[in-house]
Amino acid sequence: MGISSRVCIKMSLKKAISKTAAIAIAVIIIIVVVAALYYAITPPPTTPSPSPSPSPSPSPSPSPSPSPSPSPSPTPGLPVFPEGKRPILVGYVVDAEKTESVESLMEAGQGFGAINPAFFRNTVVDALVIGARRVTDVSVRTELFKALHILSNKYLPEIILGQYIAPRVYWNWLKGRYYHPTFPERYDLIWEDPNAPEISIGIKEYKNNPTTLAMATIGWPESFDPAYTYETFGWNIWHQIGDTLITYWKEETEEVSPDLAVAWAFDDSRTEWYFVIRGGVVAYDPWNDKTYPIDAVDVAFTFWRVPAIGHSVSWMVSSFIDVNASIALTEEEFDELLKTKPLKVEYKGRSGEIHSLQELLEFFGYEGETAGVYKLKLYAPYAPILGILADPFLSVLPMEYLLGDQYEAALKASNYGKNPAAWAEFVKPGLGEQEPTHQLMHKYPVGTGPYFVKEYEEGSYIVLEANPHYWNKTLWDQLYGGGDKAFHKYVIWVINDDAVARVNLYQTGTVDTAYIPHERLEDVKGITLNGFESIVEEIPEPTQLFIVLNYQREPLNNVYVRQAIAWAIPYAQIFETVFAGMLKRNYGCIPIGWAGWTEYNITKYEFNLEKARELLEKAGIDPTQYKIEIIYNAGNVAREKIATLLQNTLSQLGFQVTVGSYEWPVYLSKTEHGEYDIYIVGWVPDYLDSDNWAGPFLYGATKFKELAIKADVTPEEVVEKLKSWTMIETDDAVIIVGELKG
């Protein structure tokens, strides 16, 4: 309309004035029209950028864009979305004050805890991690996980080698075995043929017989304190000697079962959860032959203590749970709450609303004693929270045992668990390994589970014995009362880092099962003993094997160097000579088959030294000027071989490469504190959700004041909401991530 009306004015003026004046006026009009046209079609200036906004702390060499830049837009300033793909916006505002420096996290030993093991930080990646945790729409969440999987493949803080196909070696007198992707078997639930042989173990008077489960393995647990262990050995021990609020029964993965909590419910927001605690449970102290009754206050104290101790495992509590607002209630207080605030309940495919404690217990079919109610407060809804609560590091501990003479004072100071913050006077946060309750549990663990630690000698053996005070020991009568199944009264780990020695222990029947490296599996296949057969099973696991590159050390802070290393790994040789083909390739942080796994926009790295050299040239570095140490845990023959192979290929690129090994607890400490260049490790999921891969592998501990997630946005909304943005394309969506406008 505006343009056509100005043309009409110009035509009428030509009839009314002289030729000279008309020409002059015409020129002026043309200038005005051109100016009007310019401002009519040009929008206000914007500053779009395909690069992430800067990290809140100094970041090493910039990485290239994680995906191709958007195509030119016909309207300047507007992003162009790939046709047919769902646009999802993730906007953020960084909270620089609350974001700890990477250096402080390294000093605190938070690698693979509050921050990823590579100490890598990228604001866009961190916004996606937190966005995936907060969003409730499953389809949107899956696309965010895909974006993270793609970025892990581009940025390579860790280079994924593949997923294990784990060998499980045991004599067939061992019965009832099962597999769970996150937990070991519970050893009171598997049994032996009563005719199994009896052979001296060589440790004191212990014999491997039908009532003893003997295992040959490597390493040593990081700690006997569940709040200070974040590795498979320590968790295995606590799966035997402890109890969590809820658990997975044997192979179950879809739904949790009651353990120390007999029933639970939640509010409409799913940020308040209430767990009714089982009555009649005691923790057994074998060191002093004493028991301690367990109630809701012990639960509150257990949860509060985890972040107070501050080990890397504490991220699963501090990220989601407000421990100072998570309190102990009496049954009467819970009933009073329900009068004005009914709660939701879901269990075994049923759902409903409850208005009293009795209704809740009836819903779960529980008729026994109770010992109070634990109110768990989340910062925000988190779908996988029940999976975290089943993890052994949250095994419930007796507050009285841990605090000793200070117990009564701590009980009163906290108003019997209603003011957990008061416990900071008795368990000093920030002391770490020096904290007195940790030092007690580290040496003398006490729990409520089916076994207790009877004795141990560091680096040599650990002996568990059946707990005579176990709350569910009647189960053993039901399972083993017939006499045709031998119950494991003892569980013994025999520690031996020598693979040949472990093979011998197994072949002679000194142990029932053993950790046997892939190259030694032929030594234990097809053998027999006293009429029994050796079993070698292959179990596909979600466990991933990978190489960690320290992002805080040059030249590994350069993405082209990390990509060069990815092209310099002899994958085929590792797969065949180290794992006998029992490793399945994967190229990103999320395991095959889990939500977010994709092959779209993924680089499939293979062994190619020419590509590696090209990338090093692109990085602008001289590899001969850099020393790199590759470390692994002592006794792990597979990782030793990988380190040696990688030493050879990186040396061919010009790097000065050495290889070193450390005992497991020392190895964990060094890697958690960033005291390494490159290390080799595996990851077993803590809980059954893709966030337990994307978060631990990628999250750089950036805190956000604000995070906005919106699906099906328009290009105009992107310009309206974001200062700048990065676009990551998946097979089904385009994720637009950027800093929110003020």
C-alpha cells in the first residue's frame, strides 16, 4: 500500500509545475521512495551467530562449529530450519557466580562427578544436558539426547571405543545366575549344587565349598564408605551388605521394588516424594557385635551426609535433591499432612490417590511395622529419580554408629531430622577423606544387608558372612529350606592382579568364578572338574570402554588434536587382539539402543594416520614438542594392551608417549583430580536413563539462572528470544541453543 500511494502523488505533481521544477522534485521523490523501500523491507539489526556463547570460565582453544552453519536466509537475521524437522529451542542465562571454576573442581576431585572426566566445559553442551534433565516431554528429551550424542562425537572429550560383550566365567555348580545392567547379582539369591567340591582357598581356614562363593578378581574397592565409592567393586560390596530405600529385584528393569521403604507416594509436581520406612530393621556392627535400629532419621542423615562428604558420587544427590529440605516425619505427622494434601501413587501398573497412611500401605500390600516417613524434596521433577535411589551409594547407615557420643546432641539439634542443616555441626562439609565419619566407615563398614564384612586384608582378600540380624532372612528359609540348594554363608573375593594365577585358581576349583581376560578365555573353555563343567557366557552390556583426554592440558584442549587422536586409534587391532571381537563399535556417549543414540551426523572414526596428520596440521601444533602419558589401572591386561597400542600410533605422529599404571584407588584419585593426560576406563550405568551417559560424559558444571525449552518454534521466535545461537541437526529435529535476551 505505501509504495503505490507515493507513485500517485508523483504523477499529479508533473502536471502542475514547470519542467525544471518537476525534474528537481522528481529526483527528491525518487530518493524518498528508495529510502522508504529500504526501511520497509529491512528488519531491525540482529547478531545471529553459529558459535556457542562464551563459557563462564576461560576456555582453551576454540572448537569448530559442532554442525554445519545454517544456510543463508532470504530474510536477514532469521535462521533457516531444515525442511520437515522439528525445531526445538533451548535458551539459557549463565549464572557465573554459582559456576565453579574447572580448576576448583579438579582440586576437589570431582572428575566423573560434578564435572565430566575430561574436565571439558562448553556452555551449549551444558545447556542441553540440563535441558534434557528438566524437560518432561519424552520426544523432546530424546532429541536433546541425540544432539548431545552428536556433540560428543564432534568435540571428543572422550573417545568411545565400544560396548562390551562381557565374558562371564563360572563352574556350573553355581546356580540361579541372572543379569542386571546396573547391579551385580545379590549373592544370597544365587546358590550352589550341594555336591560341589570342597577345596582350600589358601586364606586362613576358609574353603571353597557349596556354602562359600569364592571369586578371583583384580583391584581393591575405593572405600568401604558408600558415600565415598563410585566404582563397580565398592558398589558390589554395598549391594551385598547394605539396603537402599528401593531396589530392582533380580533382572527387573522397568519398575523398582520395596527395600527399606515399604511404600511411597508423590505430590502433583513430582518434586515431593514420601517414603514409608520399614520397621524392625537393624544395622549390624560386627566389629563390636552390636545392632542399631533404623528409622526415617537415619535415612535423612544418610542422604544429607553424601554431599557433605563431597565425593564425586555426590553429584547424583546434589544435582537433584535438596537435602536440607528432605526431612524425617512421624507416621502421625504424615497422616496429618494427608488430610489437606492427598498424594499420588503408582506401583505395578496401578495408580491412584491416597488420603491416609493406611491407604498407602494397603495400596502396596504391606501390613508390618513402620519406622517413620522420609520426605524427599527435589529441586525440579526428574523422571529417573527412583533409579538413583536404588543405587548402593545410598545404602542407609545408622546415624548413631557414625556419630557415637554426639548422636543424641545431633538428634536434638536437627529436631529429630526436621532440620538436617544442623548436622553440619557434627559432620563437617568439605573435609573429604579426613572427615571422621568417613574414616570410621572406610575401615569398619556397618550396614543392614544380607551380609556383613567379616574381615579383610587390603590387596589380598575380603570376606563377607551372612548377616544373622538381616530383616529378610526368612527369605533364605523359603529358598533353601528344601536342602537341594546350598546357601552362600560366606562370600570371598580373592584379589590377584596376575591373569595366569587367576586362571589357575579357577581351573583347580579354588574359586567358583573369576575375572578372566579375553586372551585367556580359551584356557577355561571346555574344561571339567569332578563331573562339573566350566561355563563361559557372552553378555552384551551397556558398559562402554573409552579413552579420556584431559581438556585442561595442551594440546588436548584443541578439538583438532582430539579428532586426530580419534583417527590414530587402531580399532580393528584392539577389537581382535585385545577383545577377541567381544566389543561392539559405538561412536558417541549414548549406548546403542538407548534413547538418543543415533548414527545421523556422526563421524565414524577409523584408523587413518594420514587424516590424523592433516588434523594436527590444521591444529597448528608440532607434536614432537609434547609429552603425553597414557595411564591405566594395574592388573587390567586389556587396558595395558590398549595403552601400548596407542603409544605406538601416537608416537608415529610425533608425540613423546609414555605408559604408566596405578593401583585402582590411586588410579581413581588421580583421574578424579585431573592428574593425567590420557586414561582408559569403562563406564557402567548408575541408573537406567540416557542422562546417566550424557551428563557424566559431557556436563561441564555450568550453572544457569534461567533455562527455557520450547518445541515447534518459529524463526521469528528464535530472533525474538535469543541473542545468538547454535543449531544442531538430528535425524528428526533441529536444536537451536543460545543465550536468552534480557
